[in-house]
Amino acid sequence: MKRNRFWLSASGLALALLLGACGGGAGSGSGGTVTVNFVDALGNPWAPPKVATQVGTGAWQSAPSGISVTLNLPSGVAQYGVAFTCGTETQVVQFTKGEAPNPTLRCSSVNAPTPVNVTLNYNDSAFPTTANRLYSVNTLDVAFGPLTSNPATLTVSPGQGDLLVALYNNSWAVIALKGLLNQNFTAGANFSLNFAASDATSGTGNIGSYPVPSGFTTGGTAVFHVTPLGAYAILNNDFSAPGNALAFPLPPSALAGQKGVYANAFSSGLSVLSVEAFTGTSHTPALPPVFNPTVNTSAKLPAFSGLSASGSDFIGYGFSANWPGNSLTAIVSKGWIGTGTSYALPDLSSLGFPVPATNDPAGYEANAFYSNKPLGTLLAAPNFWKLLATPGIYLRSGTKEGSYTTP
């Protein structure tokens, strides 16, 4: 089982969680006010050190540091933007009032809770062929790894969440799954799992083969079970090549949650990725279109042109740049970009925001996002796996990445 390849690829999609923000309620129209609230990792009100706002597509303006900022949109104007510093990152969101009328933006690196140790006692004697054990705990964040002792000490973020343990034989075939759901993980807490015959996998499911863009020869497929609060277990994976059919053992019917399939393919700085939740025993994923914008790196922050993503499930773009000690990430909604075909990461250095120095080694990434869920649902997820616990969700991304030296 190629656990590392799958895990790293999944964490790469974490950028698609749209800054770990929380969405506001539904809204419509233009003009009037938009109030943006800021919270820390725990969801408590928090004041970013630097804040800037944009009305329409106009110039960026400094705003006072505070736990919220209110923008006044003239009649007929629906677009707005907010930028704020979050640790070593500058986060930018550009939405319309109808898409996010009063969003709450989270800085997950500020005031994050100190991890705690909990103890897990388990009895898997009902499955004598067990050779490998993996656990997952999802509270505010995800803990994942092998169980190498019994009892086992797990280091997790405190809070309410799910625990899932998967047993594998010496060929890394999953043979049993058991969870403790909706538990309170506090320092020193003790948990016990007693595997029974009813926790065995039973039957076979199938992931169908799927088309892969020409020239995309690396990547693959994984299928997993995810609990209601986002703990997960890998059921099977194949990263020998993308597009192949994949059989997997079915989880025990009493285990709450849903299955998900993860599919990706790569080619020379381009990638396509789809994560799709499903019920039942079979599913065939679909990869999104290749996203290959033209990238201009003649300025310290890159600009992107040739933007042409479309479709009823297209929800917006993500653009980012990173350099030693800092990064900038922008989420640009479908409504904000409209029919526009170009975008430049905003240089906010005149307002005191960081930008790369001359001759800094830098990287860029551009994403086109597609989903069957509204922007608010995606914004509300505090981490990748909680997002994938959303019933019936799919999230797809076409990505281009590269590097440059700043002028």
C-alpha cells in the first residue's frame, strides 16, 4: 500500500479548502454592506495584524485591524475583496455579495490548540491475520498513522471528533474497520476498541476505469471510507498509472459514513484531481479539464492569463505564490472573475503587506475548482477530510505549478 503517495497528494489539495474559511449565509443582489469577520483556529474572534479591502475591482485600501471589517458597496456593485495577514501568509478572497454576503475568515495557524495525548487500548484478536494497523482521528485537525503498541499513545488536537482504526493483513489488504464516533478528545482521555467479527470487511466494491488526458501518465486512484466527522481509512489504492479500475473491500455495513474515491494524474507541472463521495458499491470518477494558463513572472508576483474555466460546477480559481518566509494565496470566485480571462496576484506592498525581495526563489500555483456544492459549504470545512464527509460531495481541481526567480 503506497500510503505516503496518497497522503501527500491529498494534503496537496488542502489549498482547495479555500483558506480554511467559514462561509456566510446565502445572499443576492448588489450594493449595501458586507461584513467580514475574522476568527482564529478555534473559531474565536481575532484581529489580523494587517487588513485591506477592495470595492468592486478598484484599488485596494488599508483597513483598521479588528475582528471584523465592513465594506460599503455602491448600488450595482456586487464584487468585493479582503486581504489579511495570517502568520507568514497573506490571504486574499475576492467574492460577490451574492456568493458570500457576510463571510467569516479563519486563520488556522493562530491560537491553534496545543496537541494532547490520549490513550487507545484495542483488542484485535478476532482477526489473527492482522499485520498492520492504521488510525485516524479528526477533531479540529487530522491525526493519522500506524498503531505500533498496545496501548497506544495518540497525539491529537483536542476537541470533538471521530476515531477510526483499520486492520490490514501483511499484503496491506484491509480486513476490518471499527470506529468510535463523536468522542471528546481531551488530555489524558482513554479509549477502548474491541474488534468483533461484525467489524470485518465483507464483499467487493469497484471503481470504474476513467478517461485520462493525453500525456498524463503518472498518478492513480485511491478509495477510502470517511466517517461523519472526517476520520478516514484507505480501502485500496493503485498509483501505478491513472485511470485504472480498482476493486476494494466493502466496509462493515454498520459503520457510519460514506466512501470516497480520489483520482489524480500528472504531466510536467500540470495535474488534474477529483475527490468524489459516494454510497453503494461502485463508482466511476471523472477528472476535470486540464488547466494550463499562461504565467507571467516579470513582476515579483505572477500574473495569469488564458483563464477559460467554465461549466455549471465551476466555482472559481485559486492562485498562490510562495517565497522564503512568506506566501500569498488568493481565492477568486466565479462571480467575481465573471467573463474575465486574466488575473494578477495583488501587490499590496504599499499597504505594508509582504512581497518577495529581488532574486528570491519563488513558486506559483494556479487552480481551477469545480464542485457540486456551493461556495459556502466549501468555506465552512475546517479541514480536507471534514469537507469530504459532506454527503455526496465532489471537488475537482485542475492545477498548474512552477517556479521562478523574482525580478
